[in-house]
Amino acid sequence: MTKGQVAGTEPIAIEVEEGKSYFWCTCGMSQNQPFCDGSHKDTDFKPLKWTAEATETKYFCTCKQTDNQPFCDGSHNKLPA
């Protein structure tokens, strides 16, 4: 799978709500990071739907290089400076 462009270099902490669905931006072009705003139109990217199993804080990836989509796995630490 092709990974999106880097949108940020730090994860974003989001308080998610149990049972609510979230649409994580996979392309990196959204102005509403870490979530999709439709900027992927005319590309092969599609948002990743994720549904919260509990109300808690989750750390969503913004570098788009994670292997644990939609969450941060520390991949931003390997990006070139």
C-alpha cells in the first residue's frame, strides 16, 4: 500500500468516544488532520474508517508512514530531518 504525504511530525491526541466512527486521512493532504476532509479526491487514496471501542485518548498518526494505521507507531522519528 502506498503511504500518503507527510502532514505532520507528531501524533495528535484525540479523546475518542465509544461507538463513534472516525475517518483518518490516509493521503496527508487534509487540512483537518488527522481526519479526512475530502482532499484525496482525484487520487487513489480513501479515508480509513475506525470505530472507537472505548472512550479514551488515542494518538493518531500525522506523518502517514505508520504501519499501525490510524495510530502513531513512532515512524515520524525515522523521517529525514
